Amino acid sequence: MTSPALTYAIRSLWRNPRRTWLAIVGIGVGCALALFMESMNRGRDELFARMGAYAGAGHVRIVPDGWRERRDPRLRLADWQADLRTARDMPGVAAVTVRARAQALLAMGTHVVPVELVGVDPDNEPRTYRFVQTITQGRYLRSTDSGAVVIGQAVADRLVAELDDEILVTAVGRSGDIESMLLRIVGIVSTGSEDVDATITQITLQDVEALTGLMGAGEVTVVLDDWKMADAMKASLAARVARPDTVMTWGEISPDFKGHLEQDKAASRLVSAIILLIVLLGVASAQLAAVLERRREFAVLAALGMRTRTIMTLLIAEALVVGMGGAALGLSLGLPFVWRFAHTGIDLSRYMGSTYTFQGVLIEPKIYGDFGPWVAGYVFGVAIVATVLASLYPALFAARTDPAEALRVA
């Protein structure tokens, strides 16, 4: 864009300052609203991904061959120790743990509860499974434990069991025989959600091996520093894990959970698009009104030999100036709210309760917005694109103005 065109555009805008300021305010308010929505969208995405990962799914998981299709807890990794070392050596990994699962029955007296028994590495499990980070009664498992179990409050209530009680666990062994073991309750977890509490039954990996006769781990669960790198980490791990073990992301492990997240994201994006469309229509209306008022001006310019392309460039230059002003205003309006949103969050417990569970994942009722260097680029990008798009039709209308008709005096 040439300097004369920009100078002419600025002078044209200041000939009607009221209309110019109204356009800038409209764009600024729209950009501030769009910025808040985008911050909430990004913050919600991070919240859901984090809650799902630390609820046991992880961001990436190494699973045995065939687990994707069968989801059989009896499957074991080909070389879980090699997979574990590989995962730990990858950059961007926050925590890694191993697990082995088994379908079992817990019994105490006449009370029986079916559970998914999870054998864990007690040293690393609390770093990847947030529900056992704070034990409400007793303690968590230790690597030296044998015959110890940590259960959820819902499981304890159904068994009518208390801390230090012994319960009988029964499972199908490797050869198909029924195997059993006595376990002592060393810890009870209460998350506030009965559904989540009912899923917590953990013993050491060695005890699962002794009970089922199936050696090794059934999964290596990886938590990343940045959840957005899950796909890249999957590709990197897939080339390094022991064959025929495979790698899955959290979205593949919990497709229903990811689908719910995608639906929420689509709804939020629709709201943002509606806001931007309103802004775009408002700018287009203001630009078209300005063009209609200046028909004689454009007719004179055309009669003096100014080309159609140059006239369109003048109007787009005006739109860019308005867009830059609107972006600056939108940034100044939205930045304090987004910064506060990112640091203090919004408590939604009044609407969703103190606990909200979806697909076995306990979601925190407080959501935080996202704040970072992307904010400035997003606001200026939205403002400039919206104003340029809104000015295209008015610019084309002005360029096609017939000088003879526009200069005709009634």
C-alpha cells in the first residue's frame, strides 16, 4: 500500500470523526468479546484434557497389540520395561507410570462388589492419578507393600468395610482357574463423587501378578507437559516401542469424552462466529453508508483518471486503519478481563454443583481462561480480517460508480 493512499484514507476518515469512532468502538467491543470467548475455549480445552489425563487415561498410553479392538484387561505388553524406559527418555514428558488391570470380585462377609482391580507402581501412580494424591483415611500404597489395597469410599460403603479390615479378592487366573487373595485396606479415597469412588481399587503390580499369574504390565501411561503435543508424542513413541505394542492418545482411549469436548468446542466457536458476523455486518453497513455519501467524490476521482483498483485500495486502506484502531481498543478493553480470568477463574459450582462427572472423569467446577502471547495476534488478526472483508463490497460498489450518473444534478 502506497503512502499517498494511506494518507488519503486517514484524511477521509477524519472528515467524519463521529462515524469513524463508532466503527472503531463497534469493532473494539466485538474483538473484546471474541477474545474472552477464545480465552475461555482454550482454557476449557486445557481443563478437560488435564482432567481426563490425570483421571487415569494419561495424554498418551502404550498398550498391547489388540487392546484397541478388544479392550481386554488380561492383555500384557510385549516388553513393558523397555517401553517404560523409552517413555521416560522422551522430551516433554511430565510423568510416567505402569499399570496392570484385572476384573475381580471383592468380598467381605456377605457383601460382594465387582471391580476393576488395578495394579500400580506406588512411587509414580500419585503423579499421574490425581484422586490418590490425598487419601482421606489411612495412607497410600508403598512399593514394599504386599496384600495391601486402597479403595474408594463407595467401594468401602458397599462392602461395609473400614480401614485395616481384610477383604477377599477373587479373579480368574492365567489358566482359567479361580484365584483368591486376602487384602488389607490401608487407605480409603473420597473424591466427593460416588461414580469415581466406585472405580478406585488399587494394589501393587506385584500383587496383581501373584493373583492372576499374568506377568508384567498392561499399559504404560504418559502425562505430558503440554497436552497439545499428544499426537506428536504418539508418532515419536510408535517408532520406538517394543513390537508389537502400540501407542494411543487420550482421545482414542476415551472417544466419548473427546467427542463431548469437541461438541462444546463447536458450540463455543459458533457463538464466537456470530459475534464476529455481527461486527462484520456493522462495519460493512458503515462503509456502505460512507460510500453512498461520497459517490460524487469517487466520481470526480474516476473522471480524473483514477483506476478502479486504486479506488478499491483507498477504501481498503480506510478499513485497515479502522481495523487497527478497533483492535487496539479491543485489546485495551479485553486484556484486563482475560488476564483476571486466567488468574482467578470462574467458579461454576453454583450451576454444575461441587462435583461434575462425565464418562468417569471428575471435572473441576472452576474454569480458567488462557492467557499468552497469542492474545495480541488474535485480536489484531480478527479485527483486520473482519474490516477488510466488510469493506470489499462497499469498495467494489464505489469502484463501479458511473461518474456521469453520480455527477448528474437533479
